[in-house]
Amino acid sequence: MPTDALPPNQRAVLTEINTTVNQQGRPCPVDSCLEDWPDAAALEQLDYWDCKAYAVAKADRLIRQSGYDPARLDYILVEGPPLHITHAALVVDGRWVLDSGLRCRDVCPLADFAAGLQVTGRLPVTELPYLRQALRVTRRAE
């Protein structure tokens, strides 16, 4: 097996979580349904899930059900044609993407997922609560 290959047991866990979560929620009927990144505890109350909700749900599953260290997980933002808006996905170990879109229906390498697109943001999963708080403070100040 090449040294850069995902071990089969890890691939199985990531694929199962990606597939299961992709079947949850009601997919957003337009490009974006949520203004903000949702909290994992609020996912079930959402009318629709967009890419941010799917990424949050996958991170939550990996941490709570599979025991993944949150430090291994990042949210990534990509943009560029053929995408109409910035798209979010979950990255594991800086290399493996779990996505809700057509670019990566299974677990795929980050290089394949981002090919032809621009990576415009990356946020460690552990930093999302701080980002949410900063956004709330900023909005109150406006």
C-alpha cells in the first residue's frame, strides 16, 4: 500500500460517516440556506442543511462516535468555477475530505477535491465556537 494511502479501516469509518450524514437533514434547495455555521446540537432543528451543516455534522460524528481527536479535523472553504458560491467541507488529518457535494461523494484526497478551485479558508474544528462568538459580538456592534 502506498504510504500516502488511507488505511482501509480508517477509510471504512470515514466513508460510513460521510455516507450516513449525507443522507441526514433536508438538503438546501438553493446554494446556501444558512447564514452562519450551525452548532451540532441545533442540527436537528434546522429546516434545511447546506454544506456548513453537513461539515459540522460529520465532525461531530467523528468526535462523538468514532473518538477522533478534534485537533485532526478542519473545515475548509473552496471557491471557483463550477461552484456558484463558496463551498465548505470537512478535512481529516489535513489530507482527506468528507464532502456533501458532487466533487467528492466518497472520501477523497484534498488535492483531488480542491483541483481547479481556490482554497479560501481553513478553520480547525476546535476554533468554530470562538468564530461563532466573534460573529455575534461583531453583529451586536453594527
